Amino acid sequence: MGFIAEVRLAHDELVLVPTMKRQPDVALRHEYETVCDGNRVQFVSAFGDPDGRLEETMRDDPTVSDPTRVVAFGQREIYRFTVETGLEVVPGRCVEYGLFVFAVTSDRSGWTVRVHLPDRDALTAIRRWYRDRDVSFRVMQLCESAAPDDGTYFLTDNQREILLLAYEGGYFDVPRGTTQDDLAEHLDVTDSAVSQQLRRAISRLIAATLEKDRTVDTVA
């Protein structure tokens, strides 16, 4: 049967963590990694960079080099860079432990990884691997893999709350029945915090639902 876990990883030397700390409003999603001329090359999607400062911020990030914006699709931009840190977000050891990675997304100052584990022993082993390297390892969600895969458990409690509040208040209606200021006042947070949570929640839902059904033909 196994388990599905959502784990938050934090360490200053994890790839792009310095960038996340400087631009916490930008949501990142790891796409894939390859090896080119002996170097680890990664691709990530970025959401919510209206000022276009992300590439400049990446250039000052010691965990990466040669960041380049490859293409943009509406609010989504894809970046390529060379990894300059030896601390892995998803180590090769995951294969040995029988883990399957669904998605890797940023969380302001760390990475959130959604994985399938064959058993609790695998969770214990991979937790030990990270903690031996001083990486903070925090299980945010854990459920049996037989649970319905509607994607909602991929959201944090705060993200689920704000999405429901926005939906029920008519935030997504045309015209809108409520505003970000209204949501912020109701939750007693700043307008910026509401904007961040909404973007991250929507990005995670897309990663957990729509994105997994896309093919090369549909992208083209």
C-alpha cells in the first residue's frame, strides 16, 4: 500500500534557497535535472515574478550559476541553471529506499517534496539521510496511498483555508464578489500575504492535477 508524504526541507545550501529568501513571493517548481559536460543542470518553473528580478537574483545565488530564462508561458517562466551545491534536494538514495517523487516546490525558504514511500521504514531512512547532513526534515502531510488522489491534501492548511474563503466569497467570480483586501481583513493578515498564499495554492493544485495529465502534444 505505502504512504504519500509531503515533506519540507530547509538548509541554506540547498539549491536556490538564497534566491527564495530574497524573493519569497516567487513560487518555484523543480521540473527535471540532467548532466551536461559533467555539470548538473536543472530546470525550474517560476510563478509570480512581475518585476522580472528573478534571473538577477539567481545570478547572486552561490548555489547556482549561469541562470537563463528559457521560455515564458503567461505567468509561468522556465529557467535553466547549473547546480553549484553538493547538497541534494532529492538524493539518488531515494531510489534505494523505494521513493517516488511526485513534485518539488518552493516554500519561501526551503523546498516541499511530495513523495510516495513503500513503508514507514523508508521514511525513517530518508529522514536520517537528510538529518545526517543537517537538513531540516519536517513531515507536513502523511496519508495512506490508497486515499483518494484529488490533489487537495497537497495543500497546507492555510492554503486550503484561503482558497475556500476566496471561492466562497466570490473572489474568482466575474465581477469579483470579494477582494484581496477583504480576505486579508478577514484573516487578519497583510494583502501581500493573501496574494502569496493564493498563488502558491493555485500553483500546487496545478502541479498535483492538471500538470500530471499534460503531454508533449498538449504543450506544443
